[in-house]
Amino acid sequence: MERFQSQSIRGTDMTDQTRNPTRRRLHATDRIHVHWSPQPVRMPDGRPGHVRSLMPGDRDALVHGLQSLSPQSRVRRFFFDKRSFTNDQLFQLTHPDGFQQIAFALEVRDDSVDQMVPIAVARMIRDPDRMRTADLGIVVVDQWQNRGAGTLLLRSLAAASLRVGITRWQATALADNPSIAAVLRKTTHIERRRIDPSGIARFRCRILPDAIDPRRAPRSELSTAV
């Protein structure tokens, strides 16, 4: 499999720290942070699209996107009919640092408005107690569900996660929602699936490097923290 090469890499890779335990602990100025400008991808139906990091300017689009979801989609993603984000949630989503949190949007061209529009958002937040594990969240707009958008976006997020030392995701979903398990199997090995009495399924997954298709997942841009 072709390895993903960065367009620019500065700083110290996390794997260097693991190989040489005598070196000092990884500091913010040493970490590789992942930030993607729009990178072209091809949707399963052949339509062009791109994946990019979420940015502060995406705040209004996220608000609109949440409101445009069907009640069922909102319940499946948030476990209740969530109608709005808090200011803190919007800030976190639109200011990913590229190391503790990575947040991507998948966009396709909407000919009716002659511009790229977001159809899916995915993010991972590193577990502070298990640095190689991150909480995963993904949402796809209703008209693009079950059309490969989620898999395509998770392949990109998996590539970025591995690059910053994340090897496992943990995710939650309603137990009666088969979609999340199906999309996770495209990019990960599900090591554990446990259903709570409340009807919430909890997944622990190992990211599979072989599942990252180099023809679909874009090359990453990496930079160190300022």
C-alpha cells in the first residue's frame, strides 16, 4: 500500500519518542499537527468532492447543517433531538488543534448554487488518559446517508489519526442503528461492542492501515504548533 506522504513535516514524530525513551517528553512545539486544506476526493458515484479541516468560518454552516437534519438523524447522532450547538461546542468543532482534536468536513459541488457544500462532518478527540485512543463522532446529511460518504470521510480521518499517533477509536451509537457498525468495519477492526441497559452500543475499534485507500484519502498537510 502506498504510504501517505506529507507535503510539509516539521518537528518530531511521536514514534521517535517511543523508540527512544531517554528523550524528553513530547511538548507542544514538537508535536506534528494535522491541518488539511481542501484535498480532492472522488465520491462513490463519481462526483468530485474534497475533504478539509473545519475552520472558524464553518460556524454558520454547522448550525444550518444540524437544523437541516431529520429528527431521526439527530437522535441517532446525539441520542436526543438536538436542535442547536452551544458556543463551546461550536468553538471546539471549528478550532481543531490537529493533535488533540481533528475535525474534517466532506464537501461536494452543488450545481444549484454553484459551490461546494458540506455533506458530512467527522471528528476525533484524544482520550487524555489513553493517548493512542480517541472518541469518534460522525454525522452525514440525510440525502447522502448509505451512499459511501461516511466511509470516505472516515478513511481520511483514519489517515490523519494514525499520523498523530491515534491507533484506536471509541464510539457510541443507538443499539438499533446498524449504520455505525457497518461504516466502522470499513476502516477498523471492532475489538469490542457492548450494549448498555439504556440501549447504547459502545464500540472500541482498532484503525486498520490497510483500509485507508490511497486513491480516495487525500494527502495531508502537517505543521507544528506555533
